[in-house]
Amino acid sequence: MKRFNWEFDFDPYFPVHFFEYTVCGNSDPMHWHQYFEIGLCTHGKGSFLYMNKQYTVNTGDVFINNNYENHVAVTSEGNTNSYIFLILMPSFISDPINHRANKQYINTFYYDPPDFINKIPNDTEIANRLKQLIEQGYNVYSHRGNMWEIEVDIVVRKILFELAAHYYQNGSKESARENINPKISLALKYIKQNYNRTLSLNSIAAYVDLNPTYFRHLFKKEIRISFKDYVTRQRLSNARTLLINTDMSVNQIINEVGYSNTTQFYRVFRQHYHMTPAEYRKLQQGVT
């Protein structure tokens, strides 16, 4: 499926936007964007599709999408469903690098796609609170009365706080992969602790005492991506963290996360995040 960058022209001095959107069939392509996105389904049923995940959609469900994971909302032929979307650039929360609280507001969006649960179901208390806040923010943004920017800023921060608290509290309890095979769970733990070392499928298979061929198939079945792709994502995820939270040079980061080939790192980074490491750092830090 072809994927593209769904761009939006934000006000550079107030990079946030609320809008309504109706999904009709599967006419929209799989896409990504450079902004964070929160979607509230306000009517109808459908699906939210990702590269390795799929969720059913019902009225009141809330969906969280970061600034690089490919996704699309669809419905069955002849049906529609409606959303209110909140989109914002990372720079809406100013100076997250040097202001610890501001950084916590947007930590939710620095997730690892295979592990992350994008859907908050409508039968949860958090979904109900988010629904009220998103609808409030949309109304304020649409009518633009006196001091509307301050009010929108407050509402958006409340939304981000609810998300940060929800994913912090449930991060150790919830996973996009439930009832995972214990051998694969052990392999994942080892990879996360040793991602910056030389890792081979054969060595990890031996570590968990499985035949390499069987381990390869079991890993793909449980994780829904290949062993090689998972290791790559772990290294890139840690590279993103260092780009955002440190002043290390790109070359230092490349070495830190286990790459010996600079050209390969740049190629893989651009393939996943659609920009260079330096561009990614500037975008996340709100540098113009």
C-alpha cells in the first residue's frame, strides 16, 4: 500500500488545530505526518489500520498517533464514521528539552509502534474524560472568543496530561502483544538490554534454547515483525531518545546505539522517520 506524508500548514506561533473529519470507505491512503494526532470517533463504526496492527472503531473510542507511524481510518463500503481530530506540532509544548514538566506532556508520543496500544476504548473512564476535553477544545477553537488561545492551550495540556497519566499507569500492564510466548518474552528482554551490541538471530535463538528456524517463525508470529526489523526499531528508538534528550553528535549517537556503518544508519533512519537525524532533532526541539 502506498504511503505519503499528510501535511498541514500550521500557524507557526500556535501550532495546534482541531477539525472534524468524515471517513467514507477506504478512499484515504495509508499515511504519516510530522505532527502528533489524537482522534475521537463521534459517530459510526469502522477500523483504524496500522502497518502491523488493526483496531475496530466505535463511537467514543480515542486513537493516538505519533509523528511517523503509518496509519489510516477506514469503514466498510457504503458506510461512514466521523471524528474530531486534534493535531499539534511537538513545538506546541515549548522547550521540552530543558523543562522537565513540558517533556512529560508529550512523552506519550515517543512510543515504539509494535508495543504501543493506539486505541483507548469508549467504555473506559479515561476515554470519557478525553471525549469531554476534545469536544470542549473543538468548540473553543471553532468559536474563537476572547482569550481563546489561552483556553485552547489549557485544554490541550489537560488532554496531554490525561494521556501521559494513562499510559504511565498502564504501561507495565498493557501491551499490544498479550499472552506472549515466554521464550520470545525472554528474547525481547535480552534485545532491549543489549541492542547496542552485535545481535544475530542464531545467537538469540541459542540464548532462549530454540532452533533458529523455529525461533525465526515464532518471533514473527508473536511480534508481527521480523527479528531483524525488531532489532532495528530498538536501535532507532534509542537513537531518537538521544537525539531529543541529549546534545550528543549524530556520529556519537550512531556508535552508541550499535551501528558501525554511518551510511546504513542514515538510510534506515530516513526510511523509518522520513527525514535525517538532524532534521528530526530540530523538529522535536522546535528549532526553526
